[in-house]
Amino acid sequence: MREQLRLRILQRLCRGEMNVGELRAALGSARSSVSQHLALLHRCGVLTRRREGAQVFYTVDPAHAGLLCEAVRRMVDGGAGA
């Protein structure tokens, strides 16, 4: 279940930058859960973040974006047919 949420977060961020509130609303998940996954993905070097006032915006690290987003797309598409 946790891996599924991480994949959904990455899928959204592959489309563009989002903050925690936007991700929470789009995914229908608890803010604390989304925040924990974002922190983990950031610590692993998968995401970058920038602060704008009180909000923190996340995006897929450009160094990994192409390959990572393609892998996420394949996992999500492959999982849908299973």
C-alpha cells in the first residue's frame, strides 16, 4: 500500500511541480502520509524541493526525471492490467 502511494506521488510529480496540499487533494490521502513519503523521496535524491513563503513545492529531480518517469509510467500501466 505504501509503495502504491509513492508511485502515485511520483506519477503526479512527473507531470509537474506540486506542493503537499495539492498532492493531498489530488490523491485523497492524509497530509501526514503524503509529507512522510515526500520526505523519504527527497532524502533518497529522487525529488527536489523549493520553498515559496510557507509552502514547499516538490518536483522530480531533473537528473532522474526521464528514466524515472518512464519507469513509473510502466509500473502504473503494467499494474493496471494485472
